[in-house]
Amino acid sequence: MKLEPKVLENRFVRLEPLVERHKEALRVACAADPALWRDLYIISMLGEDFDRHWARMQGEAAAGRTFPHAVVVDGVCRGMSNYLDVDQHHNTVEIGSTYYDPTMRGREVNPSAKRLLLAHAFEAGAQRVQFRVDAINARSRAAVLKLGAVQEGILRHDKVTWTGRIRDTVHFSILAEEWPAVRDRLDARIAAFG
């Protein structure tokens, strides 16, 4: 796998490597839903925590472990979605740490962004793309299944969130041989948005 950060774009979203010029717009997008950060995410991107986790993401990107993307809609960063645990040797990558401003949810943004990220990963030689979702996050679990990912199992008491809650993590994956069918289904969903 030769996965590299690059701009990915279709008619609904533009995914750009997450850099300093996206920082303040992402901060605003993250602040739009404090309950989501409190109730579901492992980390907080609210208030003073934002700068600390921004620096961590930038450091991991510089080391090549993650490729964070700004999700740009109508020229404004409205969220993020990232390649995590990039394993160029074993041809695997995770898509995760996805967050959208609440006004972007339930629309064309998520399927469009996932279509771009999945295509880029598989075109780069990925054999497996995985997703890890908090077991209590019903909306994200449903969205990953709707993509066509296969649920593989649940790791019990896998993570401790920033609030101290013990999290169970649901693992999903899409394999290279499954990608054509997933791609066709995604394309049909995206086409329905007009």
C-alpha cells in the first residue's frame, strides 16, 4: 500500500489535508455539539482541549501514522475525517475520528466523504479498511453498516473516554474484494442527492 495525503474532491465535499488554515473553522464546528464530545468521543475537542488534540493530530500526521482531513463544504471546514493506524506494510488503514458540524449530518456529506476516503485507500493498495465505533453510538454504527462494512465483533472495555466512561468498541471492515459492491452502493446513494 502506498497511501499518501492528498486533496480528494467530489461534487459535495472536498477533503484537504488538515493544516493550520483549517484550525479555527474546525474549532467552531466542534463547538457546535458539546454533548456529542461529552457523551461519545474518547477525546474532547472543546475549549482548551482543542489546542492540545490539534497539536497531537499534527504530530501524528508529521510522523505518518495518521492522515487527518478537513471536510470542506462550500469553502468552509465543517468537520474532519481521518486515516488512522496507517500500516503501509500490512496494507491496512482505519477511517475514523470523524466529526461533522450538526448541520452536515444526515445529508450527502458523510457518504461523499467516505466514498472519497475508501476509493483513495483501495486505489493505494489497501486490502482492508476498518472502522472502530463506540458501542453506544447507534447513529455511527448504523452509518458504517449502511456503507456496506461487515461487523466483526465488539472489544469489551476497550477504551477509557476523557470523561472516565469505559467504552466498548465495535469493529467493522471492508475488504478489497468487497469494495466494488460497496462503491456501487455508495455511488447510487450519492446520485440520489441530485
